[in-house]
Amino acid sequence: MAESGRVDIVEVGPRDGLQSEPGVLPTAVKVEFIERAIAAGARRVEVTSFVNPKRVPQMADAEAVLAALPRRPDVWYVGLVLNRRGFERAAAAGCNEIGMAVVASDTFNRRNQGVSTDESIAAWLDIAPAAQQAGIRPQVTISAAFGCPFEGEVPMARVVEIARRVAEIAPFEIALADTIGVGVPAQVTELVGRVREAVPGIPLRCHFHNTRNTGLANAFAAVLAGVRTLDASLGGIGGCPFAPAATGNIPTEDLVYLLERSGYDTGISLERAIETGRWLQEQLGRPVPGMLVKAGDFPRPADPTNRPPQVSA
Ligand code: MG
């Protein structure tokens, strides 16, 4: 049976995962985490964020992490930035991709980044061309696109409008993020379809959290809707320090299992991803949320005639 194609995974554990940890991991452990992700096959890794260290002390060593990472032509190191100052730090530290976040709800944008959504959009329209000029790939995430912890339902029309506005400076990709894990698959199908229609030609990425156990179902709905890049974190660690009760990202290894057995190629070694999830539990001193770390793999049979049904692209 033919392969259904490729789905790329952006490893966000080192940033979105570790930023919610109560403790701060040593820089050397973070670097080892990133190296293990790359060894498992990750080629885009969100390695840190360039934000106020007083607000997010877990990411205070952003420059030191970048300085210690091996440079490889095939690996993109993504730094999250929220404003011009963050961008300048990320550029100086040697990120080759920056991810900017614009929150779909104004209240959450103010809590997360201290300014209105409009101001964040303006910041993106200022930063994106500067990044392009510096040879840095700019992409933007619309956060809380599926619901806001403070304002509740986020109208799809608002997300679509933000997508249109950020697309003025052609980003190489726009991400839709369910920052607090409230979305369901039908919503994913609908929102992906509407945003794609609004910004044709710009690749979409999706970012899901498993707060209400819908993360993986949402990820698969996104893939069936044509999304070919997903965020995930090894071990399923993570959350958001500025959103009440937010829990982990979808676990990379669980996502790889789901996709590979469905016929998609991810380029990630499941064995190494599981190994890294287990290593992460030792570093954090507690179990991680991912299920494959506990259950282990159930490999695809070598005989293609004996494989589970493969989704066609
Ligand atoms: Mg997140």
C-alpha cells in the first residue's frame, strides 16, 4: 500500500514543555534534551524563548542554550519572541527561525505579553521583514485560536481576520494554537478550512494541548484537513504559565506512533523518542504524561500486506 505522505513535527518540548516546569533545568540538561531530539530525527526545534526572564525564569538562559547547540545545516533552531527586543536577542543568539505569538483574544494577549492583540500584530508586521532581511525565517502563531481561558469562545471570524492581517508580510507559515486545550476535531476541520481559504498558499501548522484529552484527535483532524506540520513535545510535557490549568502539549512519541501506523512518514525514530521521554522523566523526577513512554511501541509489521489500513493522502 502506498505511503500517504509526510507530516513534519516541530519539537516544542525545550520551550513550551520546560517553561511550565516548577524548577529550572540546568542549561546543560536543556542542551542534551535538544541534542536527543535531533538524534531522534527532529529537524525543527523550538529551543527557547526570548522573553522577560523575570516573568519566565525557566527561559532566562536562552542565549547560553543557543551558544551551546551544535550548528547543522539541516536543523532549524526556533526562538519564540513576543516583541522587537525579543527578536533582536534571538537574532544575536543565532536562531535561524523565529516564532512570534499573537493571541486571538485581547485579554489573554495582555496577560501573556502585556499588550493588546493589535499591538502584537503591529509588532509582527515590524519584526517579520527585519527577520527576512537578517536571513531568519519568520513564522507566526495565532494563540488561543480555539478558546480563551478569560474570554471563553473565540469567534472563528476573529482568528481568520488575524490570519489575514499577519499574512500581509508573507510568513513562511501560520500556526493555529489551541493553547489551553479546549478544541475538538470538528472545530479543527472548520477553522483550518476557513483560515486556508483566507490565506491561500501559506502553509498552516497546528499546535495542540492535551488538557481535555482531545489533543491527538485534534492533531489527526488537522492532518486529514491537509495540515502537514504539527507541534508536539517529547513526553507530552508543557503548558502555559499564564493560562490557568493548561497542561501538556501532545506527546511527540504518541503522535509519531499514531501517524506512522496510519501510513504517514514523520522522520522521527519512535524508539529514540520513547527513550528520550524516559530520560526526561529521570531529569524531571516524575512521570511524564505521554502514553508510549509507559506502553512502548507496537511496531508496524515488515510485511506490507499485513499492515493496518493506511489513510490515503
Ligand atoms: Mg503551547
